[in-house]
Amino acid sequence: MNPPLPLPESHVFTHEAMHTTFCLRLIGGDAQLVAGAARECLSLVDELEAKLSRFIDGSEVFRINRLQAGDTLFLSDACHQCLLLAMQAYTLTGGLFDITAGRRIAHRKAGASGPLPALTGRLVIHPDVAAITCESPGREIDLGGIAKGFALDQIAALLADWGVTGGLLAAGDSSLLAVGPQAWPVQLSGELAAHQLSLTDQALSASGTAVQGSHIVHPDGGAGDPIYLSQRVWALAYSATLAEAWSTALMLMSRDDAAAAIARQDTLLQAYAEFDGRVAVLK
């Protein structure tokens, strides 16, 4: 998923965080103002990673995953908001997107045999207070890709505060967010043919099996490999956070179910999948 040339003239800033490369292509405004905005945005990404990564000792997610029965952890607004959006995504996708499936994903990636590990324990995210309570231990959170989408959405809000009029924001090769009125050309590459579209105030997220293999697990917990819609799918949404969730969920849907989701959900604008080497629009 790459922006094909030519792109609008822009200021480009890159930064390594969340195990990927963030790239900001920003347009409009004074060059010094844009550079200052970019520095603050990329610093924000580091702050979010320090809160949301399960791999960083002392992060909020690290601490959530070690709560004991009856413990309550008060959260930053950013972590709380990301968790609430993940809960919303779970509901919107009928449970196909689940941030607590990390143990099952690790089991799948390791090529372990037998049934997927049972999901035990219960965590309660308080909707009106930035806090989470462990009712019984065992359930762990892995925000993964949705944290990258959330970071892009937070960057977009910060750019607006700075008065930067537009840009194309990327978290690695799998998540894009276009902000402002400028149309940004993006190419979806199939093995035999590509599909080009333009993003304007929209997000696009990709999921697939090419890089991480059969790592997306179905909530039914079956031992066999899940049946994927395609080896590669893309989800178009207004929010980069929800685009990430939808691209994961689409992998586990049939083609008819994906088309039905697009028809009934205003959070999923469109979806694409590769069939026989060519990118098709799901509708």
C-alpha cells in the first residue's frame, strides 16, 4: 500500500516508533511552523508508545496485563480513549476484532499444535472514569495495529491545532490517514494488477498474511487455520483507528459478509481485497 508518484509537494518527516516507521507528508503553512508541528507530533507518538505498548516495562498496558483480582488502575486519557475505541470496534465487528486475543495470536505465530489457548479472566473498562478494573486475572491486552491507527488520529488532531492544513500520515506500510482537502493518490498492489484510489480526509488500513503469516485468529478458537477472505485486504474509513480494526475483521469475513458490513456500517466506507492477483472492490 504505497502512494504512487507524483504526490503533492510536501514537507516529509519520518520517525521510528511502535516497531514501524511513521511518515508525515505535510502541506500548507510556513516551513518553520510545519517543522515545529511535525516535531511535536512525532514526540506525541513516543508518548503514546510509552503508554500503549505491552512490551515497555511500566507502560499502562504492561501494568493492565499484570493486574490481580480486585485491582483498579487509573489511566491516562489517551490510553482510556484508545481502549474505549477498541471496545467499540469489538462491537462493530461482531467480536472479530479483539484486543484480548494476543495469547491466541502468539500461539498461531509460534506454529504450536492443538487448540488455541482459552481466553480467561475479565477486565472492566469504566466508560465515564479513566480507569480499568480486573475482576479476575488472566485476560491480557495487546493494542497492536489499532494503537498505530490511534496515533495517526491523534497526530491529525494536533496538526489542526497547529494550523497545518493537510497531509498524508503513514504508520508503516499498513496504515494511512489523509487530512485536509487535498486528494492523495494511493496504490493498492495485487500480484498481477494494481488499483488506484484517492484519499481525502479518509483512512486506509491493510491486513494480510504475506508478512506475519496466519496470525489473525477467529474468536471461535478453532484449532485449524482460519479461512481468510483473501491474502490481502484493505479497509477505508474516516478514522485510522477503526480502519485498523476493520481490516483485521474483514480477513475473517466471507465476501458476502464483508459487502453486508459495508452496506450497514457508516464506520466502514469501503473495502478491497485481492483475488487471483487483482484488487477487487467489495460491495
